[in-house]
Amino acid sequence: MIETQWITPINTMMLASISILLYPLMADTLFKTSMKMQARTAVKYAFFSTLATLIMFINLGMEINTTHINLISSTNFNVGLSFKFDYFTLMFCPTALFVTWSIMDFAKWYMAHDQEVNKFFKYLLIFLLAMLTLVSSNNLFQLFIGWEGVGIMSFLLIGWWRTRGEANTASMQAIIYNRLGDIGFILTLAWTGTNVASWELDQLFMLKPFDTLPLLALVLAAAAKSAQFGMHPWLLGAMEGPTPVSALLHSSTMVVAGIFLLIRLHPMMEDNELTRTTCLLLGAISTFMTAMCALTQNDIKKIIALSTASQLGLMMTTIGLNQPNLAFLHMCLHAFFKSKLFICSGIISHNLSNEQDIRKMGGIHKTMPITSSCFTIGNLALAGIPFMTGFYSKDAIIETMNSSTLNLGALLLTMAATVMTAAYTTRLIFLVQTGPPRHYPMQKITEDKTLSNAILRLSLGSIAIGPISAMTLDQTQTLPTTVTTLIKLSALGATMMGIFVSLIFIHKNKQNRPQKNNLSTFSNMLTFYSSLTHRSPTTHLLKKAQKVSTTLNDATWYEYSVPKFFSKTQLKMSKALSFLAQGKVKTYLAVFTMSLMTLIILTT
Amino acid sequence: MHPSITSLLLIALSTSTIITMSSYHWMFAWAGLEINMLSMLPLISKEHHPRAVEATMKYFMTQAAASAMLIFASTINAWQTAQWDISLLTPSTPMMMLTLAITMKLGLAPFHFWLPEVSLGTTNSVMLIITTWQKLAPLAIIILLHNSLNHHLLTSLGLLSMVVGGWGGMNQLQIRKIMAYSSIAHMGWVVMILPKAPDLSLLYLMLYIMLNLTMFLIIISTALTKLTSLFSTQNKSFPMMILMALTLLSMGGLPPMTGFLPKWLILQELIYQHQTQMATLASLSTLLSLFFYLRLVFNAFLTTPPNTSNVTKNWRNQTNHHILLPQMMILSLMLLIITPLVISLF
């Protein structure tokens, strides 16, 4: 029984929470100091507001679509401002806002000495608004607005320290890779615009079966935004930005936008086997390769970025298994512990005078107890240790995969990736925190109260949210409930194996000698992907473009085809005729005779 | 030359043309042409230098061969049709040979080789006679017989001449040779429209004679020989150069001047008879001759020559120009507006 009296509160509170985020942006210019609001406060209020709507939704199971204004209205095609508050939106918004709240607490400490700290917070807020637009939109156009918005803000935030060359390059790289995905998105927009004459999600879901072209284009868009294997370099370069940016954008919210798109548009993809297989295999390769690369990295932020890419691959695999709800669950739970990992790494490195190399850290658990505890909790959650948060979604995914009849290769790759995840998380725990301190001796190590509260909140989320959300999961597809014991224990077994192997290697290589074998180099150099694809194809393309524009267009059309061609031919003919007029009468009489003969023969 | 000899030769020249034009019997036509040729010969070699003598010999050989072929053609025709009249005859081999003979006399391609050589050998005034008066007699014969001649042959000869005149003239530095090649090209126009509308070819001939006369009068007045001598002519007689430029543009067929009139009417006639490709080819070939006309204009006063002029610029330009020049100028530049009258006359 739908109780319609609840429509207004849910609607109002969601829209209010989105609107409250606008207030700090405008207050600075419009109002006096007393009426200003800090960004963190706005996010906190928005979080509580959306939490209330989530609770209302869990109670009632009510999903709302509202349409407000018609932005474009033509004969058969209307595009409006419309919001869809369904399970995905209502679950994602509190998660994102909670995580953002903690990150803003952290950012206040981290960016304290920055001169443009206010602008930083405003950028984060604009990003958050774009993300919320993305998740709450009911038509593809509004989703695209959010999509592009998060891309632009990612660009601005990665290149925050704009005097640094690597930051500028990294932000340009992020834009370029995201643009490749936008090609796919715009293709989908064009296809649906012309064939379905609508961009509303409800209307799109009514048209079945869908053609393969727009679906593959969507997969391309998601692959670029969510850093799947062919388009992952930008995520690693995005670590040039400040740690709050990495925590917010490139772990929890922006990179999951691609996965979110696929989850939202899953009803379109259900029947198309090619799309599902593409997602499956792409995700499997992605998770395997990035986990392999994370094994031998030495920069703490890069390790965590690669683990993000690995988990995104896992989410993509889940979509390929036709389980969008599991993917969404993993997405939300992953946000908690991944952002916590980034924040902890930020605290650790900032305390050690911005040292990011894990070979130069150590002995943290005595000097920064809260941070290191939270760091350990986050790592364990990431590895999928039983009954931490990560376990609930990750285990479910692996169980589903093991009991499905799909691709064996994807299965094996994902299991291998699980092993490697456990391995590198163990490596992180031990190298960063234990052992004698390998950092410079004179460090000013502080742990702010607000800061500790932030990561403690996230730790609570990392431990407790798992069971709660798993119980309230919107079950539209039946999960396998009966599997054999071996399959049930396979995920756990893989994790344990990873931990043990990693411990063995850590104890063996206490001296941390550099490795000399090829596999280690392959993994350390990030599978040489950037070296292969960033230089030679682009150089060839640019050279070809130059050749076309100067040789074909410029020289050929403007010089050779008309002016020089004519001058050459006329000159040749003229010279030939002058050659013939030699002044010898014999020639003339010969011409006369020949012509006479020819014409006599021809005319008779 | 002694004036009595010159006058005798000129009288013979004019009489012979009139004999040919008014003849009824083939013998008389041939006789007229022969007297024409013979009276030209001393005029060409008037200056007695080797080049003039060589030019005379070449002229004699080609014209004699042409006349011989003409009388041969008429003899075969008399043998086949038992009549010596210059009247409507059927198209056949004799007519084709006749066409070739006239072509040689006129200096059309592919028998045009003698014209540039002769133009270098004689004086400017004799060349004027060759390019204007000498065209009248052969064209009279061919216009009288226009119905019996092979259309394709005439058209192709015409086009070939236009093209040869265009390309041949591009590689020349001597102004007399340039005028010879331009004569070849213009004769091509005349012969091309002959099978379809002989009135127009007559019109073209008349206007061509007018323009050619103007041009040659300028050349005679300023004693131009080479292209490089154009460089310093603007210092001596600037108005003459301007008028030369306008005359050359008129010869190239550009609109506000008279030279546009015959070309326009010919092209219109060709299109009315559905010969659009021919019209296109003719227009494109005329561009070639326009190029070297413009080259003359360019060298006359559009560039600064690399040599210094050894003449102080005359403040008052006094030129000994021919008495006919002003009238011819007006005729060659301003006659376009009487086109309707011309159309009704022809």
C-alpha cells in the first residue's frame, strides 16, 4: 500500500539537501560574515537530511520520480529537469555525503597552510553537487551534465597546485581519457535521441531489446570514467592532486560514476549478451592487471589508487554477471574504507613531511596510534576479511561468480586478483606501520581531534555498515544461497593465501633488496602501458595530420593542382610546338604531304 | 623601292584579289591567286637581306603548292562533274583538297609554319598586308563554297589553329611573331564558324582586319621589334602604350571593346546549334592567346624594367603616328554598342 503522504517529505528533503550545498558557494559573495556557512557544516546538514530520507525509504520502499521544468520542448522530444529518487540514489547520497563530511574535516587540517583554502572547499562542493546531479537524474541529459561536471572539477582539482608541471600534465591526461568516454556517452545520447525520441530513463527501459551499439558505447563511457584497463593511466596520474581530492574523487565518488551509469541503465543491458560479456571480461582483466601492478609499487597513494582500479574492475565484473545490486552495494561499501585509506595515508604522509614512499615509513603505530589502527581496519576491510564491511559485498560477488556458468577465464582472473589484493594490503600494513622507523627523525606528528573523529567515523562505517546494508539490500535478483562448502570457502581461502604468501615474502626480504626479474619490472612499470600507448600512436597521428594539412591541403590544392599544373602543361605544349617550327621547308612539306594522305584516306 | 614599282605591285595585288573574288570559273580564281602571290613576292623581299629572301622563298613555296593543289582539286572536280563553275558542289575528295589548299594559303594549322618565319623576314607594313589583305581572296572562295565543304574538317582545323596559335605564341619574344601566331588563332575562329554561319565568319574577318590594322599601326609607329623593346617605349610614347593595351585586350575578346562582338555572336551561334563543347573549347583556347597579349601589356607598363632608360621622359609626347591611327582606335574600341545593327546586317 503506497502511503502517498510520504512523497512530499522524501522529495523535499532530498531536494533540500542538494540545495543546501549551494549555500556556502553563494554566501561568501552575497552575505556578511555572520551569515556565512562553512562547507563542512553544509555537508553535515545535507548528510543528516539524506539519512532521514534513506530511513524513510527503507521503511516504505517508495521510489519517486519528479519532473520540474521542461528545458527543451519540441514536437516529439522533451528534455526536462527531472529527478529520480530510487534505491540507488537514496542509498548513494548519504554515503557520499558522509564520506565527504569526513574528508572535509581532514581537508581542513591538510590544506590549513594553503592560501586558497576557501576556493578548495568550494571546488569540492561544486564537485559534490555535480555528483549528486549525476546520481539523481532521471534522464540521460541531466546525467550528462553531472558527468561533465565531475570531469571538469576533477580537472581543476587534480591541477590544484598549478605551478607543478606533473600536476598540469596529469589533469590534461584525465580530461583526455574522460573525453574518450564521452564519445561513447554522446553516441548513446544521439542514438537514443534519434531512435527512441526521449532521454528519460523510464521510457528507455520500455524499449526492449536494445541494439548493441548504444550499449557498447555506454560501456566505453563507463570504462573511461571508471578507469578500466585500457583507460586507467589517468587514475594513477590523478594522484598528483591533494589527498582530499584523491579521497573524494578518485576513490569513492567520481570514478564510480561510470559503474553507476551501468547500474542505472542495467535494464537496457540485461538481454544483450555481448555487452554483458564485454563488461565481464573487461572488468576481470582490469582487476587482475591493476592488482598485479599494485604489488610492487612503492608510493602509498599509487598503491591505493591501483587498489581502487582493481575494485572498480570487480564492480564491472559484477555488472557483467547481471548483478547490478551487488555492484552497487560494493560501490557504497567500498567508498567507506577506500576514503578512509586515503585519509589515513594523507595523515601519515603529511605528518612525515609529505613523504609518500613506503620504504621510508615505519614505526607509525607507536607515534600515530589512531591513524594506524584505522589504516589497518581499512586495509582489512579492503582485503575482504570476514565480517568487515568489504566481506559482505566482495564475498557475495565471488560466490555468485563461482556458482555461475560464465567465463572461466574471468573467474580465474578475479580469484587471482583477490589473492593479490590480500597480498598488497598486507604489504601496506606491514611496511607502512611496523618495523623500525625509516623516516627522518625530527618530525612533528600530530593527531587533531576533529581529524581523529573523522577517521573514527569512517572506521565505524567500515565495520558496521556491512551487515546493516546487506540486510536492507533491495533484492530484485535472487542470490545463490546454497553452494558447496569448497566454493563458499574459496574467497576466504584466496584471501588467506594472499596474506600468508605476503607475510612470508615480507619476512624474507627484510632488507628490501631491489628485484631483478622481469615479472617484477613488468609489474613495477605498470605493465608498460603508458610507454606503449602514450608516445608512438600520438606522434604518428600528429605527423599524419601535419602531412595531410600541409601536403594535401596546402601544397596540393593551393599550389600543385591548379596553378602549377596549368603552368607546367601549357609550358610543355608551347615548347613542343616551338620545337616543331624549325625553319626547314622539308618539315613543312612533310607535314603537308602527311596531312593530305591522311585526309584522303579518311574522307574517301 | 622605286615608287612606280611599288604602285604597280600594289595595283596588281588589289586587282588579283578582286579577280578571285568575282570569278565564276575556277581558272580565273586560280589565276587571281597566282597573280596575288607573284605580286607579293617582291614586296616581301623589298629589303634584300638574307632573311627577307628566305622568307620570300618560303612564302613562294607554300603559296605555290597551295595554288597547285587548288587547281588540281578543281580539275578533278571538272573531271568528275563536268563543270568548272564555282558553285554548289557536293562534298567529296576534291573539296577536301580544296579546303587544305585554302588552309595553306590562309596560314591555318597544321600548315601554319610559314607565317611566323615570313613575319620575321619582312617589314611591318608588308606583314600587315599579309595578315589582312591576303586573307580576303581565299576566304572569298571558301565562303562561296561553304555548303559543300566537310564540316568536321573545317571545325577541327579551326580548333587546331586556335590552340596552335595560343601555345605557339606563348614561347615567343619577337612581337612580329606574336602577331603572326595571333593571326593563326583568329583565322581559326573564322574557319570554325564557317560551315554553320558564314555571315559570322565574314563579320569576324572584318573586325579582325580592323583590330589587326590598329595593332600593326601602333607597331609601325613605335617601331617595336622585341618584347624587351617594350620596356622603354613608355618613356617615349606613353599614350600609344595605353592604346596598345586596350587594343590587345580587344583582340583577346574582352567585353567593353569591339573584339568581344564577333566572339560573342559566334559562341551564341554555336550554342544555338548545340555545339556547346566546341564553344567551351574555343573559349578556353582563346585564353591562351589572351595570355601573351597580356604579357605584352605587362611588359609595356605594368612592370619596372631592369634596364635604365637612356632617354629622359618626354614631357610633351610627340609621336609620328600613322594618320589612320585615331580612327582605327575608335573603331577597335568602341563598336560594341552597335551590336544590334550588326546582327540585323548579318
